[in-house]
Amino acid sequence: MNTKEKSEQFNLDSIRKQVSEIRTRGVEETSGAHLNGVNAYARQIADQFRETNQSPAIIIGQYRLFEFLSLLAFGLAILFLGTAGNHPFLAKAVVTCALSGLAVVFLQIADAYQIPVLRSPHRFLHRILGSWAAAFAVMTVALVPFDINDIYSVHLLGVWLAAGAAFLLIARLLFAYGIRHWARNGTMERRAVIVGGGEPAKELIRALEHQPDNDIRVCGIFDDRGEKRSPIMVAGYPKLGTVAELVEFARLVRIDMLIIALPISAEDRILQLLKMLWVLPADIRLAAHANKLRFRPRAYSHVGAVPMLDIFNKPIRDWDGVAKRIFDVFFSLVALSLLWPIMLGAAIAVKATSKGPVFFMQKRHGFNNEIINVFKFRSMYTHMSDPSARNAVTKNDPRVTPVGRFIRKTSIDELPQLFNVLLGNLSLVGPRPHAVLAASHNRTYADVVEGYFARHRVKPGVTGWAQINGWRGEIDSDDKIKFRTAYDLYYIENWSLLFDLKILFLTPFRLLNTENAY
């Protein structure tokens, strides 16, 4: 046995020993090891990925903006150095902005913002410099009818062409160094878990490792099969537990992608896995590198040259998430600036008419099933309050104060949740967050509705699609939570900023219907 084989055998034996210890501990230790449904070894691995990572799409988007602003700054600086003709500065600035934007568009068309190009810019100089030169050529032709010398002198255009080319080369070489550094320390990566072990998982891992532009970090492997069919170590990566444990593991670590390493022919098993995994806010891919069956090219996404079939996409991802956050902050500040007199009046009324604090805090399910504290104006007598919401509020509920009855009917009690939006644990629009112990006829909502937790793939909202369609207030039947969940899932699958704006606009009008609000 050579040194490498001895090292691999040592790692395998070490992991076997750790997992064996976990599985054979006493009742007291086991209950602690499986806190939240994750074994101690998987939790130990999860702790290694506590630091937040940045989506490559976000980083590349920021760099694209940086290049545009830098090229624009070069052009404007040249304008100050001296221009010809009598055209106003504004017209010249518009041309400068258009040329900078055109350069970024041509770089995008030439795939110059792809990971391989950004990692090794020296290998793709023709794309980078060609795009910059093409933008100049197009703009020059466009300015011919206007006499180009009246906008820019030929000399200054040449200076800008050379300065821009030098900037693109130097900036991209520095950015390439940054990408390699971020890849090593885990800042710029997509975290993935492989579902299914054995030889298919081994082939997938080896294929990913041979991709020069691979940004996938494999966190581990989860498989329900025993060690005979699914070894405890595959290609240097440990099997961390069962698929049921994966659902909890993905709530400890922000997983970007779940890759199912099973043949397409295992249809029944794949469907079983999807029923368990689709509730997670992650991309779900089916590895297709070893399948002989081929689909249309558009059916695949790729990691380098490794093909994968797209099953589910993470909702509201990357720049969509940034846009939604800007939307939330802007309209929350607008709402607070308009509604503060109502909120102040409600706070005085709550404090003056019953003993206890003005605000009431309740634990609810947030994004990815995290537990969050949601602010409300207190609407119940303090000694009769129900922070767990185990007993839903009913019509003429004696626990509700007279002021509380009014603010609940008008939804004024929900206004403090605007502060939750600014803190970032709620969105303005999204599935309404339910209390952790909320139930229908002594059954949790997850027991009533299959796939209930799929509504937590996005941040919960102050208002939502279900609420403006009449599904608000008391949940006193299984059908009500089923319909709410169906509307929430429709919202998630069809999200857009215009959809959010429509819901936000309709909310005040739909609140006039207080039939189900107690």
C-alpha cells in the first residue's frame, strides 16, 4: 500500500469511527447529537461553512458596473482635458455614457464576463480588446452625420481608446487574482450537496474537479442507503447522513445547489427525493454527465463542461433579491413617513386602555424555516396573551382588548412589522409568517398541507397574494390553510417587482373587508 492509499484509508477509518461513535452513544448524548434532526458529525461540518459566501453572479454583476463607471470616468476626464467644437458639454457627456455602455454590452455579447474569461484574461485578450474596439467603431460610425470633430477630437478619442484598453487589461488581471483568492477562502463559491452516493457520486465529483472554472464547493453527501451500497467516503467527501437530515442540514448552512447523482432511469427514487427537497431555497439539479439519454441543449445548465438537468431554481435569487430588498426599504420608509401619526395614536391607545407593553413580540417561521421575532401592537390583555399562538383568536375572543379588536380588524396592529422589513427578516410582500406552534384542529400546518414549508423559500411578508384574495384572519379549517399555501406558492413561482407593486397597491383596498379579521 503506497502513501496515498494509506492516507485515504486513514481518513476513511477516522470518519467511520466518528460516525460509529455518534450512532452508538447513549440516549442523552444522542438527543444532543441530533438536535434539529442533524447528527453531530454533520453539525461539525456545518460549522465549517458558517461564514457567508457571495454569489458569483452578484460579484460579476458588481464588476460589470465597476467597468462601466470606470470607462465613463475616463471619458469624462478626457472631456475636461479639452474638447473641440461648440456642442454643449451635456451632449458630449451623453456620447461618453453611450460609448461606455456599448463597450459593456459588447463585452457581455463576447462572453467576457464568464468565469473562465475572468479567471484567465490573458487567454482571451482578443475578446476583451475586440469588444472595446468594436464599441469605438460603432460609435464613430454613428457620429459621422454629426461631424465627429465637433464632439471629440480624433486625438482625444485615441487617448481614450488607449487608456480604456490599458485599464481593461490591468483591472481584469487584478480581478483574476481576486477571483482565485476568493475561490480559495470560500468567499466566491456555490455551495452544493450531492444526494446519492456510490459510483455515480464519485464520477460526478471527479468531473467537477477537472473543470478549470469550477465554482462549486461540495459540502458533503447525503444518502439513505447503507454503507454496502453507499460508502461512507466517496472521492474524499464524507457521507453526512440521510436525506431527511439533509433538509435540516440545509437550514444550518446556506446551500446554493442540491445535485442528485442518480441515473434518470431511477424515476421513482428521484420523485421521492424531490418531494422531500423542493421545500428548500436552493437550485435542484440532476447530474446528466453519465446519462446516455440526451435532451435539447436548452434543457441543461453547465458547470464547466458538466451537464445538469434543471429541476427547480431557487426563487428570487441574486440580483432579483437585491432589487426586492431595495423595493422593501424604499416603500417601508415611504409607509413609515405617511403612517407614523396612525402608529403613534395606536401606541397611545394601547398603553392608555390596558396594562402592559405597547408592542407584542411573537416567534414565527421566517426564510428557510428560521425563527424570527415579529413586532405587533399588543391587542390582548397581557395576562391572557398567547405568544405561541397555539390557540387562534376567534370572533368575540375575551382575550382581545376593545382597542385590540379595532386595530386587529383594521390591521393597524401589523404596522410595526415595517421595522421588521427594515431589519431584513421580513419583506413587504410575501407569504405571511405563521406562529411557530400555529395549528389547525391540533395538527400543525405542515401536517395538514404537504410541502407546507415550501412557502418559506422566500422571506415572509407584511402582506401577500393570499391576503388580498381574502385568505386572512382565523384559520378554523384545513381548507383555509391549504388555500393560503396554494396562493403563497403561486406568488413564489410567479414573482416579479410588478407583482409586488400590484399586491402593495391592492392591500389598503382589500383591508376594507374585515369579515374574517377578529
